[in-house]
Amino acid sequence: MLSVDIPPARAGHGRIVARNVRGETVLAVARASSPLRFVRTTSGVCLVTFGAGLKDGDAIELDVEVDEGATLVLFTQASTKVFRGRSMQAMRAHVRGTLIALPDPVAPFQGAEYTQRVDVDLEGPDARCVLLDGVTSGRPAYGERWAFERVDLRTIVRREGRVLLHDGLHLDARDGSIARRMDRFEALLTLVTFGVEPNATDEVDDDVVVATSPHVVRVAAKTPERALTAVRARLGHLPHHMR
């Protein structure tokens, strides 16, 4: 799935298979190893990490399969803390139905080096996905504002082998002050949609900037809460697509 040079202090792996059984989505497989675990809810699967976040050497990989006619919703309880050191997360998904992955943004602390990879294969013309990723400034209340060493996020979406989108965000302290480049903003989010059209319009005010392009909505905001509110406003119609 992903090869990165991180000594795995805690290497976790998860696998989820969502099937369509008589018109209902059923989890045929849902298993995970520490530090990753799943909490099933009526609205989907909550991804949880032990230890309140990702620590030095943590490497988590998630394999997902969504059958035709099934809808899988993945989310987190809150932002994933990324502590000092090197850690990574990766998700590889084969989708014939609908995958909706809406985790809260990661919050890298001072000295963190974080790598994330999302690789989605849409298998068939009716396969759909909604993917959210993002990063916050960390712990500004403790003087750690954009104080991490490096964040490298990358998302690839293919349909039947053809690359539809290759999106990335790379922030590295070696390139200069990240806090200075982020200006007044405390969170950056990217929403990717294929087969589900968001309620998206460009807007600019003192608290949030939203820019849209085909299949991508980018949000920069003065607070993580404001960024998530802007994203949710564009997904207000989502339950219609989940039926």
C-alpha cells in the first residue's frame, strides 16, 4: 500500500468490507489491530487511535472495500493529535458503491513529522466517494502554532485504473516559517468528491476562505471549527446520496 521509512513502534492495520445485503449495508469484515480500533455506530464506523493520537513510529494502514450498492461512512471522534516524532496513516480503498470518509483534521504538535496517503480506486461508472483531509495549526494555546517539522498529505483517486485526481499538501519547516506562510489561518481542509456534487460556492470573509474547482473544495479558516462548518454547509444534502 505505502512504503515510508518510519520504524514502526506501533504498526496498526485495519480492514473493512462493506456489502449490500438485501438493500442494506452490512459490514462483512471489520477488524483492526492496535493502535487502531473501530467503533461501530448507526451512522458508520468511527476510527479511533489508542494513546490519544499518533506517537513517534506509529504507522497505521487501512484497507477498505465497498461493494456495489453499499455505502460506508468513516469518521473520527475529534482531531487526531500527532505528537513529536515521525508517524503515518494510509488508506487504500476499492469502491464499487459509495465511500464517505470525513475524519476531523490532524493536529500536529511541535516537532511532528506526519505522512498521510489516501488511495481510492472507483471500480465502475457508478462508484462514488467523498473524502476529507486537513491539518490544523497544532496547539496555539500552548505556543505551538504551525510548529511541526513536516506534514505531507497526498490523495489519489482513480476510476478503473485511470487517475482522476492527484492532490497533495506539503508543508516543511525547512522551506521557511510555516506560521508566517499560513498568515491568519489556523486550519486547512480539502474536500474531494466524485459522483456526489457538493453545495459549493466561492466565498471570502475575515474568518474563512473557500475556493472550489471541479471535484475539489479547499477551505482555509481562522479556527478549525469554522473550517468544518464551511465543509458541512457544502455537504448538507449528503443524506440524500446515502439512502
